[in-house]
Amino acid sequence: MHLTEGLRRARDGQGDAVAVVFGEQRWTWSQFGDRVARLASVFRAHGAGAGDRIAMLGHSSHRYLEYYYAALWSGGVICPMNTRHSLPELLYQAADSAPAVLIVDDAFAHLAEPIRQALPDLKLVLYAGDAAAPAGMLSYEDELARAPTCVDAERGHDDLACLFYTGGTTGRAKGVMLSHANLLASIRSHMTASGPTPPPASLHAGPLFHLAAGSRVFSTTLTGGRHIVLPAFAPADVLRTIARERVTAATFVPTMLAMVMRHPEFDAHDLSSLELISYGASPMPETLLREAIRRFPNARFAQSYGMTETSPLVARLGPEDHQPDGPTSHRLRSAGRPAPGVEVRIVDAEDRVLPVGEVGEIIARGPNVMLGYWRKPEQSAAAMRGGWMHTGDAGRFDADGYLYVVDRTKDMIISGGENIYSTEVENALLQHPDVAQCAVIAVPHATWGEAVHAVILPREGADLDADALIAHCRSLIAGYKCPRSIEFRNDGLPLSSVNKVDKAKLREPFWNTQGRQVS
């Protein structure tokens, strides 16, 4: 039960095969394994010990994959940082996780110093760029070249492996603690559901600071596949890379898939190598899924439903259920059946199991469920009460055991596959001196699925401007979390019977023709 097991097997059993492709560069499994063992040695030489967090702030690259494995090889804990977060958000995560090592690339080297100042016990800052290292940092490549290899620490089982930060209804990000056993249980559950498949040529187009992409790193290595890494998602690059590298497996959030299909170069590339397209992170509109099935005739489709706290798999809709015609076509709207080894229930507010067809909260139990939230025992206990992970999603089962996600019990917005919590946006808006009251809701968006919409009650006599309010938010939170639209009300916000803002009433005009309360 070691996440490094797959790397050791690939290195020893197929050392000359290509392991990683990044642009025009290629590394075999022997070369990749050697670089991982040297990087782990660098961490140890600078005092990073067992269980220490190793942070990475950078775009996806071959070095990001090396970081994943070297952090574990050294005995440490993977702790990626969201490149879309604002500096205050990054400083919060850094202070909360207290990493021993920070790795930054060219795009984020300018943030290393303010982060360092917040971390008096930081032992090492590595510059993972191709130029000379800036002052106060050591060069990733120079340190790698002079370091010896080291043996794998072989931490595993219930040892902490990863700390992925996810949003929270409190407005502060929470570190989700995942063990080696958690992640391997989820990966093996997925492999069991998928059945025997050849080693994939796997495209990493999503950001590697997300577990959805990160889990594919481990599963691709375990199956001896080939990693093909893009620095960022760009539809043209995705199309060209699939054709050039003969990619066989790719994972997209619905927004990404829509952008790929609608790109003017779509029909100019040979995409026939694609055998499996996986999707998840936000609900897939049925019309978009039907279009994708039609436009990728050689590919099978599979949906994964889950969350970071479940490593991330809870349920899976396999290729056999992606039938656009016939008596089971309605299953295209479902999240599939519970993954092997995962129990799923639909419960009411008292955690009582509800009958088939009734809507309640989706809860899950299994070896994939997190250890808890980092340094947040009360929130951990609340989320995992009774031994079940409470997802905050509302759903129902049908008579055939298929799960349908119909709403969210938490005030979370999913825009372009990114989780955005309304409380966090509201906290930013309320820091403006002219905002008396506000409510943030999700509204349908043709491209992103959902968009952030703010309803504002100005202070008396204030002359508020929507653009200025959005700029104010951008100084406090990541740009993708900021409102895309703002409406002002002078007659107050609707209240529920317990004097809370009635968000259901605010959402109703936007969603009453959509058929469900998520997009």
C-alpha cells in the first residue's frame, strides 16, 4: 500500500519505455525514476523529514510529476498550491500547512519571497525554471544534478500522503488529508470498475494541483502508461497533442470538453486514437454529452462522481451506460452506480435512509474516505459523523441503483469545474465599506455551467458600481471566484422563516426552466 510502488515497478520492469512527454522532451521510466530519487535526496539533504509537507506552486510540467513522487519517496507529504488563488489565499494555505519545502516555477517565482516571510521554518525554496535561480532560491536542476539518489522511504498504508486544499462554507480553505491507503483504494476501485485495459497514453490537460488530475498521475503509473503533460489547458494544444502523441485516454470537465469540440481546428486533427474520455467535477449537460459521443465515435465515455474528501471516487457511470438511444438513454443524466468498495446512501437531515426515488443528502463510506481535515477536528467530525462522509450534495437513487445528483445542500457553485463557495465571495464583498448586505448564488451559464451572481444591498446613500465591486473582490480572492454579474436591490433581500437570506427564492427566476438546480 505505497503510492511509490507503481513507479518502482515501471522503472524496474520497463525502464526503456517512454514515461513522460512534455512538449518536445521525453524521459524513460529509468530516467524519470532517477530524477525522482535525486529530488527526494535534495529534500532530505535540506532537512525535510518524514511527514513534512512539500509545497508546489507552478503550472503543470514534467517537474510537477517528479515533485509528486519525490515528495513521497523522501517520506514527505504532497501539498500542491492552487495557481489561481490570490496572494492572501496562498499565504493562508502556507501558514496552515507549514511546508518544509516550497517549489516555484517561472510564473510564480515572484511570490516566493512573501510566502517565505510567512514561514519562518521553511527549509528550502527551489526554483523549477530553466533560467538562473533568483536570489534566495536554489536551482531545481542544479540541485538535482549534484544530488545522489536515495532509497524510497516506503511510507504507506495509513501514513499521510497528500494534503489537498479545498474550499469550505466557512470561507476558509481546508486541507484534506489523504493517506496512501485512501488513494490506492480509490484507484483500485476505478480499475476494478473499468476492467482490464491496455496501458494508456494519458493526457494531463487539467491543473495538477487538483486531485482529479493528480489521481490520474498515480493510476497511469500503476498501469505502466505514458504521461503526456500540457502546461495549461488550451483547446488548440489539446487537439494537436492528441493527434501528435496518439493519446488514448483524456479527462475533461464538461466546460473543457465543450471548448475542445467548438474549437475551429477540431475537424483538422486526427483524434481517432482516443479510446476513453473521462469526465467529472461538475454535472455534464445531456446535450453536450450526446454531442461528444457523436463527435468522438471511436471513444468510450465514463463519468466519475466524487470529491477530494473521497480520494475522489464515489460513483461511476461506465461506457456501457453511455447509450444515447434506447431504453437506458436516461442514464446519461445519472452519476452511475457506487464504485466497487464504496457504500452510498441517501439520507434525510437526521441521517435516516430514504426510500428509492426520494431526494436527500448523498453520504459515502469506504476505505477511500479521507483521514480528516488538517488541524480541524471539529469540522472533520461533522463531515464524517457516524463514519459516513457527508458530501453536501443532494441526490436520489432509481430502482436500478443509479445515483442522480440533483442539487447541493452546501452553498457551493461549480463554474468550469472549479468549486466556489458563496460564503467566501460574500466575505470579500462585505469588506467593501458601501456593501450593507449581500447574497451570492449560482446562475446558469452556457459556457461554464454555472456563474457567480451577487445580489447587493448598498449602504444608505452609497453609489456602488458593479465593475468596482468586482475589482475589489479580485484584490481579496481568486479571479474565478469573483462575481460575473451583480444586481443591486434597495428593498432588502428575501428572508426565510428563521431570518436567513432565502437563496432559493433568489435562484428561482434563473433556474425555474432548467429542470434541476445544478448545471
